[in-house]
Amino acid sequence: MSRKKVLFVASTGGHLSELMQLSPLFEKYDYSIITEKTKSNLSLNDKYPNKVSFLVYGTKDKWLVYPFKFIYNCLKSIYLYCKIR
């Protein structure tokens, strides 16, 4: 019997830190992690190989670029969900 799949999703920073406190659960499930790509998150690829996917990091501070990043992230999220599912 295959293990249940769990998708762990969090934005960078405090939410991701809180999510990583759940890492003991990773052994019990077929898991994947999705977060925003920042310099501080790149090490997740080394720690959890083939389990981490990244979205584009974007803040509303750059209001001209943000809508495009948001749309891209929405489409990529749907793609990743279908791929991982």
C-alpha cells in the first residue's frame, strides 16, 4: 500500500519556519514542499532533494511587476498540484 501524499505549502519567512517544525511528519508521508524562491530557501533543495518546488518571490511593493508574478504563481501552483497529485 502506498503512503498518503501530503503537500506542504508556505510563503518564505516565518510561515516556512513554522512549517519546517513539522519535518518529523515527513518520514510518515510521501511529501512535497512548495515555497517561494529566495536565497535563504535554496538550501532546502540540498536537505530535501527532489521534494522542493519553488514559486517566484514577489511583494506588492513592486506594484507594476506583482500582477504578472501573481498570475505566473497561480498557473505554476495548478501545474505543481496536478504533477504532484
